[in-house]
Amino acid sequence: MAGDTDRSTVYDCIVLGAGIQGSFTAYHLAKNGQKTLQLEQFPLPHSRGSSHGQTRLIRKAYPEDFYTKMMEESYQLWAQLERESNTVLCRQTGLLVIGDEQKSEFQTILKTLGRNQCPHQYHTTEQFQKRFPGVLLQPGEAAFSDVSAGILYADKALKAVQDRFRQLGGIICDGERVTNITPGTEVTVNTASEVYRAKSLVITAGPWASKVLSPLGLRLPLQPLGINVCYWKEKVPGAYGIPQKFPCFVALEPNGAPHEVYGLPSNEYPGLMKVCYHYGNKADPDMRDCSLEAPPLQDIEILRNFVRKYLPGLEPEPAIMERCMYTNTPDDNFILDRHPKFQNIIVGAGFSGHGFKFSPVVGKILCELSMGKEPSHNLEPFRLARFSTS
């Protein structure tokens, strides 16, 4: 356990979960003068959820305007945390978006960047071959760059926001699994060792969200997925690396695959490029085996084929495989809303494998909901009402 608590204390807010979404929520609450307690079921740091690992993509390239607009503020808040923590958390590399030029998603993302005046560049086939000789486009495919995109240093980011929360007077208690939540004007939260009370509760429990919310009468269509995070060896060390200014990339449905393949330049493991499939196997977060004893790895075969066709400078067999968790909604949009019955219980869930980059602005929104403020972004795409939740 970290931090000191007093049984008689009534907190302004308790944040359940110390992943990146909960940690930014706690940080914003503390910055707003709220007496805040953050609870985490595992000893920190841990690799059981969705916020560990060294790197994540940061980008504005989305089909939806609302995500692109949210990222405008998210970039500003990431820069603010960098200044406050005196830590480099982002690195601009650019992002290649690769796809069938005739498909609607490719065109929609391109138009969204233009409509929102985001720096981007369309590449002709000749330009692309000269600039990115290590990538082979397939017949009918084209590419454009989201110029401001790049890499987030995930582990450093999580530590920085938690350290800053503590500096602002916040308390983190780790190794405390919640056993019961009693709604009321004051919410009571029981753990295996303590009882806590607060005027409001924010639940950012990641893959455990359904298990936490079901006893509160809220059944959400959330699907935890076990994800294989794969690293592939460069045939020529550094060919796909940051010193060579190689960008991140997203390939939209390559070779007819139903989901994206994405990659980040070799960075955390020298000589290894991170290339992953944006989907995984259904999983129970309490049963997940972190030793990679996983079910048949169809996603790995998709990646092998992708590497052979698109990235000939990589060995077509993963050198390292790590594990992570997604928690997907049916529409892949987040859930950011109040409990329909208990207005002082706030839910942040279903980040669907693309939420890390948004965490500064998600935390701000969840803080606003907790404090009864008007949300600073339109939450219509994120409302619980779009699902049957009873």
C-alpha cells in the first residue's frame, strides 16, 4: 500500500483503478483541489491490465471528427504533463496510413485530417517508394502521413502522472482489491483491508469493469481481449529505427484482414520493430496467463504474412511476444458517463485498444463529471444509453 489514509476521512472522490485513465482522472481532480484517493487492486507497477509497456501510438488520424478534435486538446495536455514532470513523454515520428485508395475508411480519415486542418501529406507511389523503401505497398494501395503523430512513452507517462498526483496531495493505495461498493449520498467502498467513503466514485477498472459494475446493476457489453504484442527483428539493424526517421504506421485491413495492423519504429528493443494486430482472443482478466500460454495464434499468422509482403527488411517470425489487454465495446467507442441510477458514480470504460493517447482529456472529462461540471467535450458518442445496460 502507498499513502496514508484515515478511516474518518470522507474524500471528494475515490478513483477505482490506477491505469492511465484513472491516473489522469485522479490528477485532474487533485489539480481542481479535490481530496482524492486512488485504489488499485495490484501492487504498482504491474503488467496485468492495459497501461503497461514502453510505447503507444499518438495520432489525430481518425475517421471521426470528435476523436480528432479531442486529440487537439490531448496533445496540449501531454505537453503540460511533460513540463510539470520534466520528462519527455512524446516523440514525433509521423504516422503512415496505408490502405486501399478506393475504400471509404481511407478517404474518410484523409478528409477528416483536412477538415480539421491537421498537418498531413499524401504520397504518390513514386514519392512513397523513394521516401520509404523499406515498405512495399500492394496493388491498389496508397498512403498519406499524419505529420504530428508519433510515439508515447507509456511506462514513463503512467509514472509521471501518478507522481504528479501525489505531489498535488493525492493518495494512491495499491494492493487493495475492491470487494463491495455501496451507493448513496456518500459512496462506501470496501476493500479486503479497509473501508473508504467519498462524495463521488469514478470507476476506471479496465478489463475488470464489467465485474465491478454488475453488482451495481449495470451490465455493459464489454469484451476483454488478450493481445499479443509482437517485435520483429530487422535484417539490417536500424533500418526501421528512429535515427533513420522511420515513422509509425497503420495499415487498414491489409490483405483483407478484418482489423488494422500497426507498427512503431525500433526503439524499446534495439533492432526490433513493434508490429501488432489490432485485435486478440477473448479473455478473462483474472484467468489470463502472462507467460504467453495462449490459444491458437491466428493473429500471428496474419502478422507473418503482413511482414513478408509489406516489410521485407524484417524477419517474418516474431522475436519477442508480450501480452496486453483491450476492453472493447461493440462500436469501439469509449464509455464516459454517469451511472443511470447513481449520479455520483462515474464510469470510464471500453477504451477498445486506442484510449491511451486520449487519457489526458478523458481524465479531464471524468473529473468534470465527478465534480458536476459541464463536460468540455460532446459526450453523445460515449453515452451508456447507446447500449442496453440493465
